Amino acid sequence: MRIGDEANAQDRSNWGAIPDLKEVVMGLHWTPPEAGAGTEPADLDALCVLFDSHNRVSEVVCAVHPRTANGSIIHTGDSRTGASEWDDERIFVFLDALPEAISSIAFVVASVAGHCFSEVRGATCHISDHATEHAWIRLQLADLGRHTAHCVATLQRGPAGWKLSRDAQAVNAELSCCC
């Protein structure tokens, strides 16, 4: 699938507020190099960046900082090889438990070892409703080209609920180093 393709192939770049959305999961997967290929395994990281209403970073959740202070966002741990059959890294976001001061959340994928996404075999990412398992966003990271850090989606709090947007934009590599 290409950047921003959803499971139902709806052709929209942004969704309106999703009122029943309570729990979101970001999943990240990649395939290790073939045995004997002589290449260093890629090490991708899933990050979740929380912003306040002034667009200032409030907190970053990643493998070395695996949960927010109140436990509303949880990272399941670091995979350095991509050897899992399913998601290698997951981040769970419990929207109802987020502090009111959090106005938006960015979902970021970063290459720790500096491999460009186009060089990482089988790398995929999804943003899904945890309860229904509906994949709102699913993308092949190879489509992101020579980048090593990318914001794949944002959630923004609104009066009618959380609004999900596909971002698919490169981010400063320094952000990936904050974890």
C-alpha cells in the first residue's frame, strides 16, 4: 500500500472527529536481513509525541521512556532486529485518560541506525482503533524513500472528539534522538 492508504481504501487525507475512538494503537514492523546477507539489521523505533495547546512538546513516549506520567500512553518495548512475526513495536494510546492539557499527538517512526526507510525490508506501520482493529492508516515505509525519521499521523483533540490526520512528512532527525 502507498502512503496513507487505509484498510478500506477511502480517498481522504483527513477524517472528521471520530467520536467513539477511545484507544489507538500504533504498530511498527520490519523484516530482518536474510541470513548471510552481510548487512547490519535495521533498528526502527516507534515514538509518540504529545503537544500542549501552544504546540509545545509535553512528553515523548518511546522505548526508553515507555509510558506517560499518568500511564495514558504505553510503549511495549524496543525491538532491535525486526524479528517478530507481527508488530515489532507497539504504542497504545488511551484517549480518555489523556490529560486535558494535551491537544495533539504525533506518531513518528525513526531509524536508529540511520538506515533509510527505502533500505529496510518489509517495513510497515499502522494506526488502528484498538477495540475494532480498524486500520485507519497503513503504509509501506519504503514509500517514504531516503528519509530516516517521519511523522506518519497526528491526532488532534476537538469538541466532537479526536481527529486523525495523515501527515507522512519528514521530521528533524534530532526528534528521533530524544529517546
